[in-house]
Amino acid sequence: MATSKKPATRKSSAAKPRTIVLVATRKGAWLFHGDAARKTWKADGPHFLGHVISHMVLDPRDGKTLLAAAKTGHLGPTVFRSTNMGKTWKEAKQPPAFTKAHEGEKGRSVDHTFWLTPAHANEPGVWYAGTSPQGLFRSEDGGVNWKPFSTINDDPQYRVWMGTAQDGTPDGPKLHSMLIDPRDPKHLYFGMSGGGVHETLDAGKTWKVMIKGMDVVEGFGFDPAQPTFHDPHCLRMCPANPDRIYQQNHCGIYRIDRPSDTWVRIGKAMPKKVGDIGFPMVVHPRDDNSAWVFPMDGSGVWPRTSPDGKPAVYGTRNAGRTWQRMDAGMPDSQAWWTVKRQAMTADTAATVGLYFGTTSGELWLSRDEGKRWTCIARNLPEIYAVETATL
């Protein structure tokens, strides 16, 4: 008599999502692959060892196009592209570059591409890039070819607001924080350091300056009505509420709720001893009341270190009315590092993970939205940018 066999039990093929942390540094790039629990990490790198990598981003629309903004010794400023998670890379055929100046005119050259942003979900293959000195560029073929976007790069008024190539931050002025309204691909924002915050509602045909309510550095006679004197460090839009934008500025922490045209300085609620000066800002992917910053010592000559050598993230759960110090697991003294504007980010897990990289080459993680921190990598070069992707 034949015996019947029990049908084989089919294991679920649905793997739990994994997080990848993309780390851009002064001397190359690394990919850190995490397990589903975000407790074990495997380093993949260095990529581009010795090259300055300002930003590295994986396209969330296709889950495979990975772009890296690089400044190389022999190729100059360029963008590299991979479609196999960094196993192989190809240089852009036409990296971001300013239009050649007419005879007798003084032209500009891109020092480095600083910021990369995938465009709207309905525009596959389209990317935006911000450069130093300030320039805005667009690619429509997944980062292979780049062209100047809109007219601002050569607009006489914008050139005045941008200043000269020697103005701005120590590593050069830059255009950054390109934000795309998820409801409308024609609605974009960007920040310029220096040069203020700008908005378009018609895909770059026209732009509006958004500096009302923002402070300028005191004691130098700067006119707050002039965009030139405004230095937004980082802009972040909440995906769950695109009408709420947060800003870490040279002169504090701000929030704006559209359609208002006025920024409100919410950093005044920070402890006075710490202040509200810093570079990065992170917004919760689903809760528009929750955001995090990493303050630095902005006193005197701006030493660009953690205040008193005691690093901490500060978080708000009520849109900036109050802030909480979140430093459990971090050094309690003699930690003289800080975090750059692109070097702090979040994932999209049910309990959001927060990540930041330091100027001393450490990569930190909080699995519980800032309550406790763990260092998951040390001894990297100075970290310029940290991004996450979910696979």
C-alpha cells in the first residue's frame, strides 16, 4: 500500500526589509548592510578610496540606481553611477558643469557636486544636483547626463545673491537641500549657503525668495531683506505633511507652515547654554511634529565642535515648542567632534532609526528614535554625508 507524503511546507519568501547606510567621507565611501533588526552591520568599502565623496544616494523609485558625488584628483568634479549596489561604477558622461562664458565674460567652474536628490516619484530617472559654487542641475537619464536647470545659475540677480566663489562656508558656498513636493513635481525648494531659501511652483520657470522671519548675523550691519546674508544650513520637509518645513540655519532652528511665508524660530526653546546653532536636521518620516538636530559650539570663532565636548542630539515631539537632550550611550566628555549638514538621517522603520556620522569618522545609530545610541563604526575618514535605503 502506497503511503502518501505530506506536502512540503513552503517557507515564506517575503524577507524582512533590511537597511543600508550610505556613508560619504573625505577619502571615499562605504555601504553598511544591516540585518532586519539593525543590530549587525557588514561594511562594504572603501569605494573611491582617496576621493572626496560629498553625497551618495540610492534611488528609492527603482531601488538600484546609486549615485555618488565625487571630487577626484584626476577627473575633477564628477558623478559616479552604479546599478548593482557598488560592485561596479561608471562615471557620468556629462557631469554637472556651468555653461561656458562668452568671450570677455568671467565664467564659473564647478568645484564639486555637493547634494543629490531624486525627483518626484512620477518622474523616473530624473535627478537634481546642487553644486559648489552655487548651481542647480538636472539629469533625466538616471545621472548619466546633467544640464543646468532653470535660469538661476546665470541670472544676474541670483549671481549677486550667491556672492563670489570665496564667500560662504570654509569648503565653499553651495546650493543644497532640494525638496520636491510629493503632491506636485513642479513644486520645489532649495537653499543656498549663502543666498537664502527659494521656491518654484512652475518647475523652475520662476522662483520666489523665502527669507521672511529669518535672522542674520548681528554686528556686521547685514540687511535681513537681502538673500545674500542668509545662510540656511539644511532644509527638511516632512513626507507626511509637505506643508511643514524645518530649517537648521546659521542663525538658529526654524519652522514654516505653508501657506505662511514667514519662518518661526523654534530654536529659542533650546537650552541657552547649548544654543540652536548647528548644521544637520532630521524630520520623522510620518510625524510632522517630530524632528532632531545636532547642536554645535557656535560661539566665538565657531570651533565647530560639540558644546563643551559633550555631544548630544536634541529632539522635539511638538514641532519645536520643547526640546529634549538625547545623549544616552554617547561620550559624556572630551568628545570634540560635530556633525555636518548631510551627515544625519533617519530610516523608515516602524520605530524610526536615527543615524549620524562625525567629523572624527564615527558612525552612530539609535534604534529607538534617539533614546539610546550605539557606535557601529569607528576610524573612518571625516564623514561628509549619511543616507539610508531600505531593501
